[in-house]
Amino acid sequence: MTAQLSLLPRAPASPPPPLGAAPGRATTFYAIQARSVLNNPAATHMPFWSVNPYIGCEFGCTYCYARDAHRYAVERGAGGPASQRVGGSAGQALPRADPFETDILVKVNAAALLPRTLNPERVGGQPIVIGTATDPYQPAERRYRITRGLLESLLPFRGLHLGIITKSPLITRDVDILTRLAERHLVRIYISLAALDGRLVRRLEARSPAPHARLRALARLAQAGLDVGLLAAPIIPGITDGRDQLAALFRAAKEAGARRVSGEALRLGPAARRHFLPLLAREFPELAERYAHRYAHRHSAGPDYIAALARRLDAIRREVGLEDGQGVGRTGGQADRRSDEENLPIRRPADPPTR
């Protein structure tokens, strides 16, 4: 018998799909009845509204800042009566507070809740972006289809500015509804990929889709006539920020059909710091001291790095012929027209000469 867990009070609705362990994977899914699903810019301090169907993500990227949101949701649920077991003696206890990638909270009422709380006049012309914290097309979506339900709930509206960010080729499953939405709204899709080197990506994102699979998905979306771009984020200082690396990535995206590209340097908040820095020390020990200096007292790599990276991205975009993906994943700061051939402030030490 599969068990399900409600962390928040249930709203009157049809029963959620059965949740429990994922066959063949060390992942458990928990149903929650969300009180809200549309986050406003005042709450997130971002220039857009956001929607996240899931809390936690099986991709488990080491740099992901959303781990703290997962911990907060679990701890908040643990404090109230809704955290008690459901389903009799077979009910599951609350997920452990740390395993961001193995205990996934599923907002089973998201599709019903969004149209009731979405006020187009209040949103105005600001974008509504799906997938800003956790991937809306992570493996859970194949089973629970929460993201597809959200897209379907937006069909009756008109004139919205919608964005979707994902690493997953699963988004191509929804080409039918995405093309229908594009007839009613401005829809922009961003495939997130920061490097073409699959082995390098695997060291940073142990369970995310391979680069070539993401580019194939980008191509299929473009062939369907959808407005699709590349989100090169996060760009990891000294690891994925090389000029040749980025130029090759941008060209591959352009060839696949991307219209625009946006990039953002790595930020290390408390959650990302706890998981990324040990990986850095293990996989890229030559950079550990530089990161310790750069990120010692701030979340970003510093204004000088951000400005230099912005110049580099701007120059490569112009060379390749891609638009700037304004409004999603920007590096911050204004890119000027000075040459970007200068070295970025954080870089890997040169290999010692061979004898």
C-alpha cells in the first residue's frame, strides 16, 4: 500500500494521486496541499512572478540554492497538526530535513489553485516564470504531471508573459499545450545548460540530463515554432567560464534554434555553500583557496568578476548572433563595450610545464 503525507491543511478537492516510493529509485514523494502557488516579486526580490510545482529536486545539483526552501518547508510542516501520519498505520513520517534530492514534496493542488489566485491586472506585464527554484520537469513530473496541469490551467487566460526554465528533455512531451499557449500568450522557454562537456557537467550535476539531450530538446521546441533560448547558469568561476567553452556552448544553442541566451555567475548561499564547497575541494582542489577568498563574506563572486563576465557574455552573444535573454538569469551589472579578452578574476591555475 502506498502512503501519502499531507504537510499542510487539505483544501476540498478530489483525492491526490497515490504517492510513495519511486520504483527503482531511492526517492519518496509526499503530497502537500499548497496554500499558494504564485510567488510575487515582493516576496522573492526578483523582477518576475514565479511558480514551482515541486519542493526538492531529484537532479540534486550541488550548487542549488533551493535546498534551504526544502528544509524550511519540511520543518514548517513538522511543527503543526498537519504533520501527523495519515493513512493509518501505513502512513509515512515527515521526510528527513536534509535530503533535497530524495524526498520530493509534490504540490498536488497547484493546477487548481493557480487560476483561482492569478489576477492578470495585478501581474501586469511582468513575467510569470515556472521553475525558478526547482525543475518543473524533473523525473517526478513524468508520474504526477503537475507542471502540465499548471499549463492547462493557463489556457483560459490571454495576454500573459510566461516563462519556463528546465534542464529536462521531458518538456518536449508538452509541445502540444505549449504551442496552444503561445497562441494566447507570450511564451519563452529556457533550456538550462552551462557546459557542453558531459563529463564536467556530471561532476557538478550528478543526476541531471546530459548536454546533448538538452540541446535535442531545445531543437525540438524550436522546430515546433516556440520561442526558446539558452540559460547558461550557473556559470562556475574557473570551471565553466572559459571563453572558448562559452563560445562553443552559445554556437551549439544557436544551431539548435535558440533565439537568445542569458547567463548568471554562481551564487553561494548557505545551502549551496554546504554542498558545493566540499565538492570543489574534492574535484577542483586548485580552486578551493580562491573560492574561500572570493566567497568568504558574500554570496557572489564579487562585482569585478560579475562585470567582467557580463562583458564576456555580451561579446560572445554579438559574435554568435543571439539576443540577450533579459529578465531571466542575468548576470547583473551593465555590460560595456570594452574588450572581454581580459582574464576573469577567478580562474584555474595554469598547468605546470611538462618536462
